[in-house]
Amino acid sequence: MEADSKPKKSGARLCCVCTQNRAALKRPKTLEQICRECFYAVFEEEIHQVILENQLFKPGERIAIGASGGKDSTVLAYVLSELNRRHNYGLDLFLLSVDEGITGYRDDSLETVKRNELQYGLPLKIVSYKDLYGWTMDEIVKMIGLKNNCTFCGVFRRQALDRGAALLKVDKVATGHNADDIAETVLLNILRGDIARLSRCTSIITGEDGPIPRCKPFKYTYEKEIVMYAYFKKLDYFSTECIYSPNAYRGFAREFIKDLERIRPRAILDIIKSGEDFRISTTTKMPEQGTCERCGYISSQKWCKACVLLEGLNRGLPKLGIGRTQGLNSDAKISNGMVIQEESVQEGQLFCTNQVNPEDQFFGFYICKK
Amino acid sequence: MHLTLEFGGGLELLCESVKFHNVNVDLPKGADKLSMRDLLAWVRTNLIKERPEMFMKGESVRPGVLVLVNDCDWELSGQLDTTLEEKDVVVFISTLHGG
């Protein structure tokens, strides 16, 4: 029996890597029992390998780390800083934070990012919804109610990150999306039949044809390991659920993934693999990417989603750009981009639909002409 | 049995925002050991003041809540069957929040 600080606890396991120290955790990825020191080493090394194998960065690049003050972005900032130093990536790292204007949630987590700025010595930039769009999330929720909050927030946040990145003049944005997040997204897209997103959501680098590409160095990193790393290393992070999230659809996918992980932890990586290898039938029509007529941002429709949502907010039409049908009956026809024959919609009114034209899914909007 | 419990990752909100609890848990009737299974039931009854479904599901913790006994993953010591000893430190960390 090996010497242990608690001799009564017979069967205390040894680390299977170094066989010296007591095992501190069981890795969900490999089911290995591993001690703290070996865990740090393998955690950091695996991320380093992901960065190399996928060529995420080039020497001399300026990289903005999307930092919310939460567990993933804090650990990402810490690990990237460390790997940048250790392996001489030659990167200029920055912290980029988005203030959505959610009282009691974002204001607290921003305090954490400000501390991270000092702790890791990385310059911080904060961009806010109020400055960019004229609306805080609190104001938006007051207008639209407690459903579809994440739709607004997610869309606005993506653009906010791009705007912030442009202001910082960085070459890429790195976000802390972890394996659990990506597996949830794959499931969500399957549940919603969103083929376009399904084909993109497992890419480790996205937006290469856009203004600022983004990458997810934690794509294969388990959430459990990120939390254990942060706990053992005593990293400072903020951990409260967004007050609007309990109503989010993603919660169901998350619950399912967590239950799956308990039975078969490997399922998370396997779902990602399924998502990566998914092939779409050549006869399926996919939306094409162009630019938004109003703001020039990347869009597969005439107007980008953010412009549609903003238009809805500013015109007091909170449902604009949300969901599928907008009260159209099944007789409504589409011709040359105009909807014909609908009693409840007024001439010249901007409204959203998707049932009529199956390509549009969540994005379609039209001006009614009778 | 005297134990120190720590709640992190947002779980402290379920215990009136108190992160650390020094507790004295009675062994179940007729038992000579305290298991994690027993402790969880005790915690649910005595410490969790709201939304118990955020902490537990069935007789175990909600999936997504990590448990450490003396800084070791409870998966290594048998999860619910882990036996606790005097002065042990048990940490519960939720991973279910934004990153």
C-alpha cells in the first residue's frame, strides 16, 4: 500500500502518468486517473497541439481573446498567455469584453475581466451594446419579454466582438467555446433543422472570408477539465447564470449532454465528430453569403440579422426576425420576393416569414405588396 | 461528524450566498459510516434553501456539478459510495454557467 496522507483510505489511487503522486481527478476524455501536476501538463500540452495542428495562429499576429470574466475565457486567457510565452508563438494578446447591459450579471463579470487585465497583464477593451446599437439587453427584454432573449443577445454579441476587434486592429478573435458547448450546438442545430449552421458550427476557425476570423482553441477541451484547472490553479472567474438564460432552448441540449456525459463521457467528442463529418445532400439548397444592404456586414439575406432585429426594436415590432410564421395563412404565395394575398398584413409593412420560402428559415423578411 | 463544505460556481446562491459551511452531520441510524449519498441528502435538507433541483437530481448531484473530497474528484473514490471521515473537506462546483 503506497504511503498516503490518510493511511486509513486504502486504495488511494496513484496518477497513471507519473505513478508518483496521488490522483486528483478522472479525465472524462480518457478516463485516466491523474494527479494535479500531470493534469496541468497534459491539459496545456493538448491545447498547444490543437493550436499547432489546426494552425490557429501565426507569429506576429494580434489576437483578441473574447473575455466575459467567466470560466472558459479566463482559463483561455491564462493558458494562451502561458503557451505564448512557453512556446514563443510571438502573439500580441488582448482581452476583448462585451457589455450587453445586463444589470447584476454583466456589470459583476466585467469587474472580473478588469482584474484579469491586471493579473495576466493583457490590455483590455470593452464594447457596449448601448454604444453600438443604442439598446441594452435590459431594455431589449423589457420590450420583447422573456422569450428569444438569447437570439437578440447572440446576434448582437457577434457583431459587437467584430466591431471591438476592428477597433483593436487585431488579426483574429479567440473565444473560449469548449467541447461541451460545441456538442450542444450540434444537437441544437439538428433539433432545429438548421443545416446551414450545422455545417459551420464544428469548424475550429470561422469567418475566414469575413473581416476578422475567429478560432476556438478549446474545441476539444471538456468543460469539467476547464473548471478543475481553474479550481486547482485558483484562477479568478465569475460564475453566475445569465438572468435571462433559464428560458433558453439551449438549456435542454445542455441537460441532455450532461446526462450523456455521466453515462459515456466520450459522447461529447463523438457528437463533435459526427457534426464534423456530416455531409449535406447535394440537392439541398444552402443560403449564399453576401452582404447586408443596410450595414455591409456579412449576411445570407438582404439585411443581416442584427439589422432586422434592430429594425423590429426601433419600430416596436419585437417579433421581427424571430421564429417562423408571423400569422400568415398557408395560402400566401411568394413571387419575385413579394408576398401576395394576406389580409392581416398591410401594404408596405415590413414583416418576417419563413414558411413561405423554405430557404429563408429564420431570416426571411419581406415588404408586403398587394 | 465534523465536515467542511464549500459551494462554488454559483451554487452558493442556493445556500444564502454562503460559500463555506462547517457542519456536524449525524450518521444515519444504525450506520457506522457516512457516505456521500448520506451527506447529499443531509445537505439538501439542511443547507439548500431554494431551487434544490439546481443542486440535485434524484439521489445524486445534478449533472454538471463537480464534487471533490479532500481536493480529489469523487469519481476516483466511488461517487455516491465514497465514505467520509472526520474533518474531510467536500467541495461542490457547478459548471453550468456562462464561460
